Amino acid sequence: VRILHTSDLHLGHRLLERSRIEEQEALLEWLVQIIRQEEVELLIIAGDIFDTGAPPNAALKLYYNFLHQVAETECLATLIIGGNHDSVAALNAPRQLLSHFRVQVTGGAAGTDEELFLMRDRQGEPSALVGCVPFLRERDLRTPRPGESIEERDAGLVAGIREHYRLLSEAAADRGDLPLILCGHLFAGGVSGGGERDLYVGNLGQIDSSVFPAEAQYVALGHLHRAQAVGGSSHIRYSGSPLALDFTDDSVKSVTLLNLEHRAPLEVELFPAPVFRRLVSLSGSLPEILWRLNGEAGAGETFLPWLDITVTDPIPEAQERIEEAAAELDLEILRVRYGRPSNGDDSWEAVDEQLEELSPREVFRRRCESRGVEADDELQRAFDELLLEAQARIDAQPDGTETE
Ligand SMILES: [Mn+2]
């Protein structure tokens, strides 16, 4: 079976309030091309199809047009699982209709039979089994008990995830001797790319790759935006997002192509994704920035590069000077802020910072500090829990600012 594995499309994503729809349209067109060119038979999208639970209409249009175009290729099946950014109900709503286009959607935990997909080759013969496990929410895995400790809660989550995969692989074994592929949207070790959001409160439910039964010939993962194999085994992989979702994501973007034959070694190939728009962050003194701007100007690229600039010497007119210089160049400045030279990794202290530049956690930490309250683990977790809930509610609201 010839497989294309991707994930984390985040359709409808906005970066500093700017729409990514044009880039995403170009990306999906490219994907359809690759599916044709590489004669892909099975397309797996391992979660985070949309950026929010109530995606803007422009993102829905991209999604449906894409699935329609894939249906017109020779691709035999498209498997889609829900991620932590997706709404289970929204993803599942068109699933019956989409099944007519050889698309199987598993928006949320659905039970072993529904999650197990039997892949057939062009002659109609069974060729593989695919366990489609969407992002598992805490309510899918366990019932919280009053007064339980953080450790008990964490152990319960991990055990629930493990059991879910075990049952699936058991059911697959009952279906006969076929290669088994597993899909999932979770954290199973590895390095983040940029722009990922916590899956569970306070980073609980982190598992390692031992939860995946040894019977699986390939495990197609989503969630981490950096492409990588995990757990020291080349067959358990994050495809990574095919588009960078954050200025901090410096990982190389790709989709994963595989050849899977029964009892034969797996062939894996990373297919680099085009950079439709460069995301550049620059940090330095005003003269340095002005000098480096020239080098970042776009030359024959599909879309103008976007820049996020940190000026390390607080000159009041820096913003105007930079925008003046940029007006002559093929690039767009998305943000200019003032910061001190970084004294460590990527940490910097802003001189003139805006609330929207801070993470909610950081705001909470500083608020505690200014009130003389010690933000211990327990308080931090309580805050994280509220934050996760608030984010879920915001995501479920239609985006009022969207005009496309
Ligand atoms: Mn994601």
C-alpha cells in the first residue's frame, strides 16, 4: 500500500490576526499533485484538520474542495481523525456524505469496530487494517474521582490510552492476517515544532511509544508540528505540520510517503513541502535590523515573506524607520516590538510589551507575583484547567472577525 501521511493542517489558522487561507489553498493544491504524481492509495490526515472547532467558511470551503479533488484521483481511501483543535461534532457532521467520496472521518472516540478501517486494494481484496484513533479526551478515557491526586489522574489517563490501542490491535488480530497501521493524535515523546497547545491539564497524559502494540507496522501520528520518528523506532512517526504555524517553528516541513507491504520492511520517505511564505523573526539593534531587512526581501516567492521583529535598543522612532525601509521591499512587517538582548536561549524581557504578546499563563504568573501569592503546582494546574475549558469555549464560537 502506498501511503501519504500528514497532519496538523490547521485550516483557518491566523498568525498575528493575518489569514493563512491563501497559503493553505496553495498547500492543498500541492498535496493533490503529490497524490497523483506518487500514485498514493491511502491518505491519512492525523488530526488538527481545522484550527478551531468552529472554522470560518473559507476554511470549510478549502476542506471540501480538497476532499473533492482527492476523490478525483486514483487514491483509494482518505482517513481523517480529529485532533485536539477539532470539534468532534463538527468533523463528524458530514461523515456519511463524505463516505461516498471514499473518505472516512473519525472525529472522536468511537469504539473499536468503528475505529478499525479495512483497506481494500484495486481488485477489492483486503490489503491492510487501519486503527483510526482520534485525540482521546479525558472523558473518553476515565471518570474522575473526587479527591484523587494528580499522579492518580495522570496514571488513569495513560492507562486509558494504552488500553484503547491494545483493544484495537486485538480486534485487528481477530480480523485475520493483514498489516496493521495505527493513527493517533497525542503526545508520545518527541520535540515540539511551534504552535502546539497542551492536550491535557498541566501536561498530564504524556505517554511513550510503548503504548503502541508491537503488531503495528506503522504508527501515523499527529500533534507535534515537527516531523520526526519517536521512541527510537523508525515506524512510529509524526508527519509534522506541512506549513509552519508559528514564527518559532524552524523545522523543515514535509509530508511522509510510505510503502507498506505485508511482512516486508517499511519504506519511509520524507517529501519536502514547498515554503509558500517565509516566516522570519529578526532580533537586533535598529541598524542591524535595517541592514538585514534587505536580505529578507522576497524574490519570486509565491507570497511575500512575513516578519516578526524585535528591536533591542529602544529608540522611539524604530517602528517608523523599519516600516519606511520595508515599504521599498518585497516583504511585510507583521509586528515590531522592543526587547532587551536575549540573555539566554530565546528568553527576552520586553521593554514595551503588549498584553497580546504574553501567554495567558505568563499573565497569571505575573498577577500572582504582584499580589504576593505563590503560584505553586496546584494553583497553576487549577488555572490550566480553567484555561483549557475557556479555550474550548472560545473555539466553539463562530469567529466573528472572519470576513473571507
Ligand atoms: Mn496541531
